[in-house]
Amino acid sequence: MLKHSVLAAALSAAVAAPQAYAADKKEQKELAAIRAEIRDMKAAYEARLQAMEQRLQQAQSDSAAAKAQLATISGGTSATSSAGAPAAAVATTAIPTAAAPAVAAYVESPAAPASASGATPASNLFNPNISMILGGTLQNLKQDPSQYRLQGFAPSGGEVGPGKRGFSLGESELTMAANIDPQFAGQLTFSLSGENEVSVEEAFIQTRAMENGLNIKAGRFLSAVGYLNGQHAHTWDFVDAPLAYQAFLGGQYKPDGVQAKWLAPLDQFLEIGAEAGSGAAFPGNDRNKNGAGAVSVFAHIGDDIGASSSYRAGVSYLHTAAEKRAYEDEGLTNNFSGKSNTWIADAIYKWAPNGNPTNTNFKLQGEYFRRKESGTLNYAVDTDAAASGDYRSVQSGWYLQGVYQFMPTWRAGLRYDRLSSGSQRTGLIDSGALAWANLPILQAYNPTRSSFMVDYSPSEFSRLRLQLARDQSRPGVTDNQIFLQYIMSLGTHAAHSF
């Protein structure tokens, strides 16, 4: 029995040995395959890593070369990252816009060191952003535009009237804007008229990193009083400014001074601000005065109404003064010296289905102006008929307009303007020294105008507009006006405010 057991064990071992060897051989092959797979993966990873390092080095080299080239051209101005200014979330219409420093792209340079404040400076490759607005108009006017006046209101000397007949280049704008550093941004806008005149529309710096919703702007800027005043003309829904803007602000109020705004940390939009300026802009004039010659305060509120509507409303007050603010009347030069106080109430309502204005949207907008002036009226200055007397007036005006986008690229709108020359106390008339025939432009009247427009915007950068208006700014005279306008936007652009 023992011999048989030993023999069986020997036979079993003899059979198992080849099987174990075969299993071990198979395991070794599998391990070798896994090791080879790991080596391939490692080689591929290292190759990809090397390629990425080469791309990074190339990008750094290109960035350094571009910076060196730009420094050679412009002295090496640098740009920084920016944070957009808070604004109410509302539905807006796509319209041509101008560049603004409040919104800029953040471009991080891998080789750029961190600033003292901890922020990484952005590339200066596209500093500053440049945009251009090209505009032109063909105007057909029934009445001679050289005879245009707003009866009952002393001429402002600004952008008043429909302009000249026929083809006109209109006003073009060139804007340069950039972030200066983590603390400041700047913007410069030139206005180029069809008469080859160049003027500074805006030139200001503004803060970017102040806390608690505070923002300060200094230089020349479009004042935040009212609603339409703070927008460039190419963003308007009609060819020209409302009559109230022409009569009370000379078209637009652009002070040279400083502005402070505070945005409240609320779910609703609440903005409060104040401005102090030189007072040289109408309704003031240059008085060769130290300090602030004009001050204004304003407050705006806004919010959403459900998912499809939003609104903004505001009130503004402008106090300034004038010294020998001159105007022409029947070939004679008269002037006014005294105080001027203007109140403005504004409101705008916007609707778009579910907040999406792409296909259809509607907006209703209006403003009310009330101005009180008191001082001295000087008649026929520098002539033998010169005379002076007290002058006081309380005048008002308003406009209401609605614009409906009925197709993705088509809009239509209506606007109605009305002014009231109100009550005027003229000492020279009350005393009998003069008659109203001597001051014809100040005789009481309520100018009105009705306008209809339709425009086509194939993209957010171009707009074609037809506008028809019936202007009754003078007694017994009706001016039927036809405008054909184009507005083209070139360059980098930021979003419009609400």
C-alpha cells in the first residue's frame, strides 16, 4: 500500500509541474504587458507635458515681443484687470454702443507679477480699446432752418433745431477707453462735426476699486441728471433730442468737474449721486470763478416687475448761475445774469417676453423739466439803446415716447414734445421801458412737436432710420420734417446702461 501511495504522489507531482509552469508563464506575460502599457502611457504623458511647456514658453515669448513692440510705439502703457460696475438687471434692446471703461476683458499674463494690491495685472496688448461711430443724415425741411427758434425761450447756443437741409455728415465719435491700473480707468471721446470741427465730448477718469458701492468720476462727462442726458446721441431712439433738452440743457449737459455715485447694497437698484462742476455749460456760462460754479444731485431707483418687465425712475436737481449769458434777438445782443434752478423727473418702463428682448420688446420713456431763473436781463448791450431790468421766469416742458420692436431687426416709435414758456416777469416790459416787440423771442408760447420713426438694424453695429416730424415751435409756422439717418459702429464696444 505504501508503494502505491508514493507512486500516486509522484505521478500527481509530475502532472502538476507543467501546469504550474504554464500558469506562471501566463502571469509573467500579463505582467509584462501591463508594464509595457504603463511605459507607453508615461511616454505619452511626458510628450504631452513637453508640448504644453513649449506652447507656454512660446506664448510668453510672443507676449513679451508684443509688449516690447507696443512699448516702442506708445511708451509701454499698461492695462489691468477690471470689474464691471453694478447695474440693474433689465431687458434691453440691441443698439450700437460706444466703448466704456467700466467693462473690460481680463487677460492674465503668466509671466506678469502680482500688483501691490494682490491683483494680477492684465496684458497691455489691447490698451486702449478704440471705437468709432459714423453717422449721417439726409434732411428735408419745409421751413428754413436758419429761422428756427423755440418761441418763449432764450436761445441756449447749443444743439437746437433740426440742422441744415440736404445731406449732412452728422456727428461722428471716436472713443478710446482703458483700465489705467487696479484703481482707475479712463475714457476720451472726440466729437467730429460735419463742418470739420473737433470737440471733446468726454474726457474723464473714474475709480474702479472703491468699496461700499462708491464710484468717483472726474473730468468732462455726460451728467447723470435726467435719463437721456447720460447717453451718447447715437444710442437715442430718435434722430434729435427732445425739445425739453434743447430748451433747458442746450442739447446735453456736460460739466467739467467731479461726480460721486453710491450704489446701495440692495436687491433693488438704488443709486444716489452728486456732481460739482465749473458751471460753464448751459444753463450756466463761463464766469471766471474759482471752485464749483454748478452743483447737481440725483437719485434713481429701479427693479424688475415679474419675469418680463422692469422700470427705472429718478429725480434730479441742477443749480447753476450765469453772468452775461448772451443770446441774439432781432440782430441785437441781450444777456442774462442770475441764478438758474432746474428740476427733472424721469421714468422708463421696459417689457420683453420672459426678459428676452431678441424678437420683440417695448419701452415707454418720459421726462418732465421745470426751471426757475431769476436775475437781470440786459437789453441791446453795447448800443445806445442799452437797458437793464429784473427778470424772473418759471418754465416747464416734457416729452413722452414709446418704441416697439415688432421683429428682430425692426422697430417703430412715437414721440410727443411740449414746452410751456410759463410765467415771465420782465422788469423792462412791466415798467414800460420796452414792449414785447423789443423782445420777440421771449413772448409767451407753448412749442410742440410730434415725431414718428421706424428703423432697421441688421446687426447691433448698424442702424438705418426714417423719421417724420411735425414741428410747431413758432406761432403760425408748421415745419414738416423728414430725416433719413445711418449709424455705424466700429471697434470694441461695451453694453449699454439701462
